[in-house]
Amino acid sequence: MSRILITSALPYINGIKHLGNLVGSQLPADAYARFMRARGNDVMFICATDEHGTPAELAAAKAGIPVAEFCADMWQVQKDIADGFRLSFDYFGRSSSQRNRDLTQHLAGKLADNGLIEEVSEKQVYSNADGRYLPDRYIEGTCPNCGFENARGDQCENCTKQLNPTDLINPRSAISGSTDLEVRETKHLYLRQSTMRDRLDAWIDSQQGWPILTTSIAKKWLHDGDGLRDRGITRDLDWGVPVKRGTEEWPGMEGKVFYVWFDAPIEYIAATAEWADANGLDDAAWESWWRTDKGAEDVHYVQFMGKDNVPFHTLSFPATLMGSDEPWKMVDFIKSYNWLTYEGGKFSTSQGRGIFMNQALEVMPSDYWRWWLLSNAPESSDSDFTWESFQGGVNKDLADVLGNFVSRVTKFCRSKFGEVVPEGGEYGKFEEATTATIKYLLEGDEERLGYFKLMESIEIRKAAHVLRGIWVAGNEYLQIAAPWSMYKKDPDAAAATVRYALNLIRLYAVLSEPFIPDASAKILKAMNVTDTSWPDDLEAAMEVLPAGHAFEVPEVLFAKITDDRRVELEEQFAGQG
RNA sequence: GGGCCUGUAGCUCAGUUGGUUAGAGCAGAGCGCUCAUAACGCUUUUGUCGUAGGUUCAAGUCCUACCGGGCCUACCA
């Protein structure tokens, strides 16, 4: 048994995420967590909402409620949706928790003690009308390069030239449109990442088998231009973790908060502490996952995220932990994902293009989404969602190959033997061959990785394809064994075939659980079995349901998506953007 | 501008460290089965592996250039 710590990138609080966000972190992390638990490992799967920063403040203002209240509401909304997708977090925390405040302030204090924090005086644009400092991208104006009138303060979207807010002609606030802006001098804390460049570089070099997407992004930041740059970790905002040096005030930093990207990854740790608190456990419980001096030295830690998050997880957060000079558990594997596109274009929150998580659950069951998204996860490059592909994948894989297999076996059994595992006959060469085929698909060989290895190495998409192959093996078996014709001349032989096939159904429920937990549960319930033990011994697994065991024919597991329905959905979702 | 990824059958994609006749699913065609959600199984058509060069006994696999698609580029998270 291993101890496996899994974190999924924190969804930002300002709105409901779309399917691209889901497939890029939470969903594959969940499949991995479920798989690892099923194999008997001790798993800690952590996620939380990322609640600080300007967008949260603005979203709250737009909703006309205090930001703390807004975040509390949105946390519940996101939690409910996560539950709807059956995301099996051991704890879903909040980055605004007291635990995170304490830990963020503590780590900042340690970094300062170790000479890794620098105060920098800089000029920031302040909007009098809005009563706040504006991040670069919240300032708009005319691009000095191409004349585009809606250029943003960080970059002109029209000519892609990078800008400073002060470059803009006729700058205005993107929030209020006010032109009453002024440049103010303000002090901020910078994390001296540059001094840790070689350590970070060596640390990344020492990692084995990370996705090329992960390492190439990290290397680029480490070596591009002058190398890794220091980064401001504070902001002039109201909403966030107040800047403190440990538990002490930080002179000159009054009224400022830490930058979200400083406190958000720390929430992985803090959320584990929240988990301990929520379960009435002491600090030792969460520290055994995070402190290598308190039991975490044998923990295997895996992070999941979209590619946009890679720099923070390969550089800033490791720099924070390393720089504290305390024995924090560092990540062992960073799984990063490309983007999911929608009907050939981008998912867009601002334009309402694509499918959001709440809408998805309103129109289709979560298993359908889980299966399509995981079997098409953007692991090697971007993947495109189309309703046609979704319909095809769900209908062929789930309804025809798996669902219909369960249906044909249980219904045949009911009509010939009743709703009970039939006795008589013995397993023979067909069963032996099928078991061998499935064993190969599970374990693989030197040339081809099997389901187990693919899941362990987080090749989710490939694992899904192999899993499908295991379902197909059941249909192939039935075709060869043909119990419907065998029944006429040798009912005992047919009974043995049905008994084997019923055991296949249970096996499929166990193996498929990481991908389609609802269907898996439905199957197990119908088969009247609670034994979900992992089939380390496949021969034994084919005997779990003994002759005489009662079961029920389940309802149709996966209703097909009709062409009419697909067209309806295409139209419903095309109308928005 | 710089960096990274990517371009393989009509579609979506696999193709390990270069090695015999390039694979899978879907779609198409044929056959079989009739237990089943008109489901399942078997067989089968299609490829100058983006283009042009190069290295090699041998390249989809390595190198160079070019063309196409995507992403990142540090104050949105």
C-alpha cells in the first residue's frame, strides 16, 4: 500500500467553470484518485476554491453583495457541481480559510527570515473613480502601435504587442470607463526567485518522466532572457490574506494582501489541515501528508493542472516551499493538460461559448461527460469537443459495448434460468481464452502497457481505450460461446457461460469505476454484490458470483442520445456565442 | 520577435530507444448471429505518414529548411 497525495488545480471563484477547466485538472485527478483507492492505496485527494484577487471583488460588486458572502455562495455552487460530477475529493476547501491565512503568513515570514523577500517600490495605476489600483489588464486605451482602441494595459489583442499601461493613449478603467487615473508610488514584496534558479533547475532535472509540456514550460521560464525573474507577491487590494510576517505586523505593508498566486497553492496544504479540522483530527493527521519530518517522506504527491498553471507549480510554489527551509513535501509528478476546444473554437467564459459545468449536468448524466471527456482528454495536444463526437462516443462505447453487454447477459439469464446465477457445467477453453485476453489488456507486456500501468502513469486517454477493449472482450466471448444455441443441446454448458458472463459484469463494474462511478454502482447494486475487491487474481475474480446468487436485471444503464436530441443540443448551445 | 507542441486512412487518434507487408475506434461495404438498448461478432476498401532536401544498409521515427494548426511569453487567474 502506498500513500498518494493528489491535488487538482484550484478553480477560481468568480463563476462556474466550463468543461475545459474540468477535463484539465479535476476530472483526470478524480479518475486517478479513484483508481488508486480501488487498488487499496491510502489516498488524499484535495481541491479548493481559489477566492482572492481582483476578479472576485469585481464579480461580487457586480452581484451587489459583499465579497466574502459572494465567495461563500459560489463555493457552495462549485461544491454542488463537483458532487454532481462525482468528484471524490477527500476535502474541498477554500483559500480564504483561516488555515490558509495562517500558513501563508507563516511561509512569507520564513522566506523573509531567509532573505528571500525584497521590498520594491513601484508605480501602479490608481483609479479615483473606482477607488482602487488597477491591474494592467484592467486598463484599456488606444494602442500606440496599431491604433486599436480597446487595447489592454498588458497587451494589445489586435497587434499582440506587449504594453505597459502607461503606453496607452487615452487610458481608461476597464471597470468603470473612468479616465480619472493617476500613477501612484506603492511598495510591494517580491519573492527573490532569481536567487533560487539553479536549485529549481536542478530539482526539475532530477524529476523522471514528467510530461514534456510540464518541463518545457518550466525550462522556458528558467532560461528565457535573463532567466527566472523575481515576482511580486503582494497587491493593493482589500480581499485576500493580509500581509503579515508570520504572526507579526509587517511595517509598511499595512492594508495590503498577498497576491493570489502566492496563497493559492499554499491552500493545497491548508485544505489538508481543514480536512483534519473537519474530521476532528489533530495536526499530526495532515502533517503526515505534508511534512517529511512527520511522516510524509513516503508520500507520492501528484498535481493535476491545465498548462496555464504550470509555471506556478514548477517554479513559484516550489520556490516558496524550498525557500522556507522547512521540510515540506515537494511534488513528485506534475500532470499538465492542453485545452479542450468547443466545435473547433475556444471555450470562452466571457462570451458564454461552450458548455459550463452546471449546464452539462442539466442536459446529460455525469457518467456520459466523464466518459467522453476522459477518453478524449487533451493529453498530447488540444482536443475538440463536438456534439457529434460526444454522441458517437457515448452511444457506441457506453450504450452499445458496455450497456448492451450487461443487458443481453442478464436478460438471457432471466429468461432461461431466472434472476439467479445458474449452476451446472464448468468453465472451459472459451473462458480460459477470454480470461487470458483480459489479463493481457490489464497487465500488458514489454511492448504494450496494460490498463493498470496506463492508469498508474496517468495516461488516462489510453487507459480508457484499453478499458473499452476489455468490454469488447465480453461481447466477443458471448459470440463464441453462444449460450443461446448451446442451451438447446447442453443447458449445463450454457449455464457455465452465463455464470462466467455475469462475473464479467461484476468485473467491469469494478474496473470501470474510476471512469463511470454511477453506472458502476448501479451494476453492483443490480448484481447484488458488495465485493468490489480489485482483480489482482483474475481467475478468482471470475468466481466471485457463485451459482445460486440472486440478482436483478438492471434498468437500461445508458440511454442513447438520438440524432434529434443532438441537433437540439447543438442549437441550444450554439445560440450563446 | 523568441520558445514549445503539432501536422499519419473520410473523421478522431496510436505508433516505444530508426529495422520486415504503417495500426485502432468511428464512418463505408460484405458476411454471420438472433441473447440484447435495430444491439453484438467476423471479414474488408482507402494512406507518396504536411512539403523539399539530408544522414543511414535501413526513417512516420534523426537533422535542416519551408508551409499549415495551436499554445506560452511572467500584473487575469
